[in-house]
Amino acid sequence: MNLNAVRDFLVVAGHGSFAEAGRVLGLPKSTLSRRIIALEQSLGVRLMERNSRRLRLTPEGDELRERAAGLITGLSDLEDQLSPGDAPLRGGLRISVPVLLGYTVLGRIAAQFAAQHPEVLLEAVVDDRKVDLLREGFDAAVRVNPPPDSLLSGRLLGRNRLLLVAAPSLIERLGCAGAAPQSLTWPAVVRRGWGDDGSWVLAGKRGPVRVPATPRLSLSSPLAIRDAVLAGAGAAFLPQTIAASDLAEGRLVVLGERHGDPEEVWIVHASGRLPSRRLRALIDVMVAFFGDEPLTV
């Protein structure tokens, strides 16, 4: 069995398309197709059903994907571990990232990683879906508040707090500069599911503090909420990853922090496998990045 062909097959199966797999591997679709056909001929079975619209694995193809994924990954990890410690990192790295972090911090993290390791192709899939790391060919996933899982190992990257923020123009319009937030009822930009449905609870020195609010806008996107708050439409809870730059430059002001535990951001990978040098390098970049972020206010 040609192990390189098996590796190509796993990439095609994971992406569900020769075109996408070719883009990741840097190979023409025709080359990938020939390699898969040669693999099928060597095994004497058909692994994929192909038509003009979609690609579907046969039962034999599904079994090969299930059983070969861990083996190929293990061989790649072994090859990586045996490389000299000072050798430049090469190859691919595929991770899953939640939408909110993908839209706010992923670009900066990816740029830092690319500058340090230009020969590694980092593919980050932005999706809130909980991916199956081994089955879908991911090296790791960034997750928020992941539940305990014996099949996964991980590292805490940072804690993301929800801050109650407002624009200086709103504070000036309400005439409440220097006043305690609970001393008036605030116009609110809310997002269902964050507990900001008209009665905010902030962390106080002597316990929780309830701040009255009247919802004026209900938006599903945290980025849209930020834009509305910057325009003075109301106060709102925002994750610090979104609000940090506006707070630093004075476009937003912190009124308080939501009562309760902050969200924890983790990067997880399959348990029982040593992370590759490529993955360890990415984790180092992420830990440094989140360590530089203003995680407390």
C-alpha cells in the first residue's frame, strides 16, 4: 500500500472534494485523481463514488478512512519528532476555530505564526460546529469552555471576560459621568443568551450589583453590537477580545464586568498523541498572544 496515496486519500475524504484537497496539498486535481485510482487498483476495491456534483465514500473507503487516519497521523508525528530540533518546520497544520474568535483575533495570530514559520501551511476552518478531530483530519481545535473529555488533551490559552461598555458620547448624553452604573436605567443593545435581557448583573466588591436596562436593540452578532455601541445606541456586554482595542483608544468605556466566571479559551488535540512540532509552535504563538491581550480590567 502506497502510504503517500493513503495520505492523499485522507485529505480528499476530509475535504469532500478533489479541488479543495488539491488546493491544500498544492497538487492538480488530475494528479490526485490518478493517485486515488492507483490506490483503488492496488487494493482491489473502489474507495469513492464520483459524479459531477459530489464525492461519496464507499463502505470500503469509509473503513479505510476510519482505520488509516490515526496510523498516518502517527507516522507523520514520528517523522516530525525525529527531525532535528533546529530544522525549519514544514508541512501543513489544520485547526478549527470558533466564529467569534475567527472574526476577531485569528488573523493576527495567523500572521504572527506565518512570519515565524513561513514553510508551514496553516489552514484554519472557522466554524462553531464541534468537529471530530481525527475523523475530519484536524490537528487541533480552539474551543470555549470545553467540557472534560478523556479523548482530548489541551492547554488553556486565556480567559475572556464579558465587559459592560458604553461610548463616551452616550455617557455624556445621559449626564452620568462618574456616577455608579446602577444609578440609572441604561438604553441597552442586547444579545439573547448572554443574560442581558434588561437587567444586567455586574461583579461588585461586596457582591453582585444589578444594573437596570431597557433593551433598544437586539442583535445576534457581537461585532454588530460593538458597532451599535460605538455609535452611541446603548450600552452592552462585549467580550474583551472584541472591545480591547476600542477601550485602549478611548472609544469605549468600561462600566463593569459581568458577574460570574469568565469564558475559558482552550486549544485541544487528540489525547494519547504527542503534539507535532508544528502544533507546539502554534500553541506557543497563541499562548503569547493571549498573554499579551488585556485579560483583566
